[in-house]
Amino acid sequence: MSIIGNLPDNLNNGTLADASQVMANLNFIINQVNANANPSGTFTAPAGTAMAFQQSTAPTGWVAQTSNDDYAMRVTIPANFVGTSGANGFHSLLSGAAVVDGHTLSIGEMPVHTHNDSGHTHTDSGHSHILAAPIYEAVATATITGPGPIPLQQVNNPATNTAAANIQAASANIQNNGGGGAHNHGLTNFNYKYMDFVIGVKS
């Protein structure tokens, strides 16, 4: 957009012009410059333009925005511009400790290791052996004179024999396990709040 625009009086070479025409053009130029140009050290922009300033307050003619606080800045292209997003304040996540997801080791991820048994004893408090049923045989000196029962005599003792077992102490050989493999910890998604900015270059 032109600052000066068209002059009110068109002065051509080789023609005479009085002071009123010259002054009219000069005053027009002065008024246009005062109305449209910026003094040194100032900057104007259309109403609603948002810019980032590296200072604690907004400059004269600008109002500091207070609705968006504790965001990280993300520079993006216009097609990916979403404005603001995220849920967690950036400062606390940036300065705090990172927390990773828990992980349960599988057998293959355990370090290879051995289980040792220092020795143990098996004790038997005693047990019984029961002999076979009584055995009988005919009495060799008996005289059988007629019908009737045959005299018998017992030839064994079916008593119970009680004894304690002698069990030796021994060490158990327990096999090792574990594959010694690596394992991963997933990093918790911080979900930072962020604010999008588009870098514009004036042509």
C-alpha cells in the first residue's frame, strides 16, 4: 500500500506553477506521512496480530495475553497449526524428575544366577513292619485215633517290628535360570502444553 498516494496537483516539466500548487502538494505529503508512517523505534500491525516478545511486559500499544500460561513454544508450518494443546504445565515437567513406566522382568530378562543348597536332613520318626499271618502245622507227636480235630502248633511269630530309618544328609543341586537379556522401560508421555507459532517473512 502506498503511503503518499496521488498528489492533488499534477506538476509537469516546462510548465509554470505558483506557490499554492507546490505547497498543496507538500502539505499533502506531510499529512500522508504523519498519518501512515511509523516514528523511529515503533512498530504497528493490524489489530489482533499476535507476536512473541522477549520481555516481561508488552510494549506500548500492545496488551499482554494472560489466558495461556506455562506453555512451551512450538514452531510449525501453517498446515499443522492447531493453536494450543496439551494438559501439563511445561515448567514443572521441565524441572521435575522423569518417571518411567514399570516393567516386569521375564525369565529371559533375568540375570543368569544359581541357587545353592547348603545341605539338609530327612528324619524318620519310626515305622512298623507287620509280619505275615500266623502259620500252623500238625503236631508231630500227636496220635490221631479217630475222627476229630487235628492237633496244630504255630511255627512263626507275627509280632510287629518297629525301627527308625537312618537317612543320610545331602546337598541338592538346583539348576540355574535366567537369560541375562536386556529389557526396556517405556518413557511416560509428558503431554506438554504447547503453543503454535508461524514464522512469517515479509515480502
